[in-house]
Amino acid sequence: MVNPTKIMSDHSNKFALLDTINLPAELRQLERKDLPQLADELRGFLIESVSKTGGHLSSNLGTIELTIALHYIFDTPHDRLVWDVGHQTYAHKILTGRRAGMARLRMLDGVSGFPRRTESEYDTFGVGHSSTSISAALGMAVAARSKGERRRVVAVIGDGAMSAGQAFEALNNAGVIDANLLVILNDNDMSISPPVGALNKYLARLFSGRTFNAARRAGEKVLSVMPSMLEFAKRAEEHVKGMIVPGTLFEEFGFNYIGPIDGHDLDSLIPTLENLKLLDGPQFLHVITRKGQGYKLAEADPILYHGVSKFDAAGGIQAGKAAQLTYTQVFGDWLCDMAAQDSRLIGITPAMREGSGLVRFAQEYPDRYHDVGIAEQHAMTFAAGLACEGMKPVLAIYSTFLQRAYDQLIHDVALQNLPVMLAIDRGGLVGADGATHNGAFDLSYLACIPNLLVMTPSDENECRKMLTTAYRHDGPSAVRYPRGSGPGMPPDSTLDSLPIGKGEVRRHTGKSAQGVALLAFGSMLTPALAAAEILDATVANMRFVKPLDHQLVGMLAEKHALLVSIEENTLIGGAGAEIARYLEEMGLKTPLLRLGLPDRFIDHGDAAVLLAQLGLDGAGIVSSVNKALLDNS
């Protein structure tokens, strides 16, 4: 157990063994008896490092021994390790040559918080969203077989990610392909009782051993001519194993199930993985780990230490003064207020209660709260079913997670014009999580769907009003808001709504001649207002992406020499594209400058810095407008 009060001790003694390991090949030179010391040092380094940079902590502390064991037994990078989600890969990054880079973890031009193929040959598959590892690993295993290459492929997936349909689709396919694939279920939602620990260890070794598996395959061959006896033998084996291990489900998928074993016990992990490395066909290893393992503060509150900002490693995360209200909190408060008024409201989240602001709602309205697990497709169609029966479902979901339910949004919700409300968090750039989590495409992929109402709030108070507007709309609706806090406009306590499809002019130009009109969507209103003071421009808070305020756009086009659309969304197919389409349809010739995110994935870094680099701050808007005016003159 790492004592938080001793983390900041003398460096020369802390990481003596870790200092000798730069790559897995060096790790494999260690004697097995040295691995527990390495695990302790790696855990101490990880706590110290993340406390200085922020990042995901609990999940990474829980996979240290497993990571060491995998790189110790398997010949990486020749053998492939495929991590699911990637929240748990910091130890992997440290052991694969990126220890120094951890000082700039998730910072601009620094090490990513997730595996990236461009970052290291040890990162075999880029991830950030859950439940992709088994599918990708199976593809790699089949590719190796097709090319005649002898390599092992390992997928590491958490128990939460196993709730997603894609994981089961992959298992279903893997069981019939019979490729050399090892799936490791990192189960951190339960624990092994100490009295059965030794028995589990023994069974894991027994069931993974070559003798046992050779005997089983030989027995199957002999008994295949006597189907009744073969069935009896299989039932007997399942009965023996099933008394102690919950492997029947995975056996039915065609996997050889091993476990559960203690994922923090290297004396169990190492020999089990050694045995599994020698077996052909689909293998399934069930390991039990604990989030926050070895750091008592994270063990006590793994949710608090899941995603952390900088903190004092010795003292832990301290409660500070109340931070500025976030859009997520605005939504959470609104949800409870609206639920108090309307008993039909049902709150839904795909495994993101804390991140989406549903903690209070879950406590106050447990019978109307549904966490469906990492199952975005199901969440959408589940909401559609509720709406069919007169309920008012509110689905709280991140922008990039909504991408996974796109077909269901179109086919099950919008096509039937059902009153399903989407509260879309993390719209636009998200900062440290980077390209995998940037909500850069939602305005584009939402605007093209018939029947759908799409709104973008410019401040906290407007967000609350839009949430009410969406909820009361008799059809599908979406409110898309950014991560973090807004400009600081306290929301009213009322549940007022906005007129649908109506924007507003927030600033009028003082120029007598035709000037510039800035048409801002959502978060871009604040930098647009700043730019307007320098440009002396008109500023419109557009509010609605769909339906677009055609009357307002037409009026601005008639009275100004240049229109500028500004959105925190990709320029292809976004709000600006809708303005351009309307101008073309109406035959309006006013030039339009469209500002937004470029046609490339934006890396991790401070969101404000990234927006400035992309020309989406006040100064950037001024520069782009002046250039456009010069080009048009």
C-alpha cells in the first residue's frame, strides 16, 4: 500500500528499479522476484506524475500488475496488446519508452491520455471510446493467420465496456473463427474473497495448463464418435468449473474460460499468462482488480480519483471554493426542477451519471433514473419506446458518444417524430481528452436529420431556457452545450422557454454604411462580441441551428456587406453551411465568411489555446474578418 504521506520522499531511493526499465525488452530481463518491487515503484511514480499533470488515476492504479505481467510474458510489440478505452494505459506508456513524456501528459504537443498508433509502435490500436478492443484484436489475429505470422494478440477490456453490444458481437464472431486470441476481462467492480483466493489461483493454473487442455482436446476427439458421451463429459466439466467460476457464458461463445484470478497477484498472473500464451484458439482470462489499488485515498473514493486535475499527492484532493457553474450542472439542476413538475420525465444515461450531471437526479428520482450501461444504441431506442407510451425521456449523452447511436436517432426517433430529448454534453473542443472526445461533428450530423430541433446555448441561463424549450417540444430535440463553464450568466429559477427558430441581435453596428454582421452559434457568441468591439460589427446570437432563423439571416444579409458565421463545429455541413444554403436558395448575394473547426482531427491541449490557434477567439475572428474585407475590396 502506498502511503500518501511518503510519496514525496527522496527520488534516488524511490525508483531505483524503474529507472533501469525503458522498454519491455529490459523488463523481460528482470527476475520474477523483482516484479513486485517494480510494481510498487511504478505505482508511486504514477501517483506522483498524475498529481502534477492531472489525468485518469483510479483506473490506471488498478492495472499496474496486469500491465507488467503482459509485457513480461508477451513479446511486445511483435505480440499485440489492444487496450479498451485507454483510461488504464499510463503504466503501459511508462514501460514503453514514454516515461519522460508523462510530464506533459494530455498537454499540447505532449503524450496523449489514450493509446495512439502515431505515438508508439506499442500502441497497436487508437482508442478513446469503449468496447472496440475485442473486434480490433480479432482482426489482428485473423490478419496474422492469413499472413502466416506466429504472434499472440491480447485484448484487455473492462467489465463496464463488456456491457456494450459491440463487445458481444465480437465475442460471437471470435468463437467461430477460432483465431489465436486472448481476451482479458479486467473486472474492477467486485473482489475475490480471501478464503477462496488460493483455490482460484490453483484452478486458474490448472485450467490454463497444457496438460489439462491437451487432455480435453484429446477427449473431445475420442468421444466425438459417441455424441451422448461427449455431451456427458462436457456437462461434467462445466459442472466442476461452474461450481467455482462464472465461465459458462464465455464457454458458450466458444472461448476457453480461465479465472477469476487476482489481478494484483503477480504470482498468479505470470504463470497463468505463460500457460495461455502456449494455447491455440480463443482464450478468455477473467482478472479481478481494484480501482485505485495501492493508494488508499483512491481506493476509498475511486470515482473522485477517476479523472483528476492537479492535486497534492500527499494530502489528496482537497475541497476548494465553489467553482463557476458548469453547463453540466445547469442541466442537472434543470432536470430535477422539471422532474418535480412533470411526472412523465424519465432520465437516461449510458453509464455517465457523474459526467453528465445525473447524480442528484438519481438520488431524488431513483424510480425515474435509468443507467443502461455503455449501450448508446439501446439507450436511444429505449427512449423511443418510452416516448411511444406517453413518457418524456431525456437522454444525457456526450457528443462523441451520440455518434454511436446515430442510426437509432434517425430510424427509431426522428423518422417516427417521437418526443425524445437529447442533452448533448461536450459539444466542441474538450481539451485534454483530445480527438477521441472532441464534439466537432454534432451540428453537422444533426442538422441533416428531418424533424429534429437543434439548439446551441451561448450562456448558462440560455442553456436552461433551451432545455425547457426542447422538453416541451412535441418532437425530437437536442440541446448541445460545451464542456466546463460558460461566461457566467446565472440561470433563472424559472422554467421559461424560447420561441422556436428565433435568434436575437445582441449588438448593432454604429456604422452608417453597410458593415459586418457576425452570426454566432453557442459558445462562439462570447468571442464574437469581443471581436465586434474592435470591428464595430453587428452580432447575432443565432440560438437555433435547426430551424435556422431565416428571417434574421435575410435581414442581416440585406443590411450588411459581409456575413460571418462562427461555430465550434467542423465547417463541413455545420451551421455555416446551413446559412450558405439558405442564402443560395433565396438568391441573396451577400458574401459569407464561414469560421469553424478545420477538416482535420484536433489534438489534445488546453481548449482556449487550441481555439486561439484555430482563429476562434476574439483576435482570430478580427484577423479573419479583416482579411476577408481586404479580399473583397
